[in-house]
Amino acid sequence: MKGCTHTNQIRDVQPHTRGCEECLKMGDTWVHLRLCLTCGHVGCCDSSKNKHATKHFHSSKHPIIKSFEPGEDWGWCYVDEVELDLA
């Protein structure tokens, strides 16, 4: 099983907003939120029409996000395409 080789890029971040940063600016909605563990960007998930978390990865190359949903402790490495247990 392939593992994540980018955990050294996880930082102790504070979320920039309580919702998707770009959707809030646009006045749009989202389905679920993701937190970038490198910089604290909050973006909407790929089930949301704007997919801002993935767009943030493509523009920043920050590899790891975690669910920003209450009670969820999982993450995702975009580069290695593996789920992470962040509990």
C-alpha cells in the first residue's frame, strides 16, 4: 500500500475563515469544507461545484488537506493520492 511522503509539510495552521474563502467572496455555496494543512486555506470539496480546495492545491502545490467538517479526522494527500488518518 502506497503511503504519503509529504507529512513533513503539515503545519500547525489556523483556518483563515469559517467557510470556503473563494465562495464567501463570490457569494456562493459549498457542500463540505477542506483545510490546507500547509497554510490554513479553507476551500470547498470536490462535491461542491467550485472545487476550491483542489484548485488551491493546483495553484499552491500544498499537498495535504484535512476535512474541515465537525467530527471528521481524515486527510488527503493530492500528490500521493492517499487518505490519511489524522486522529
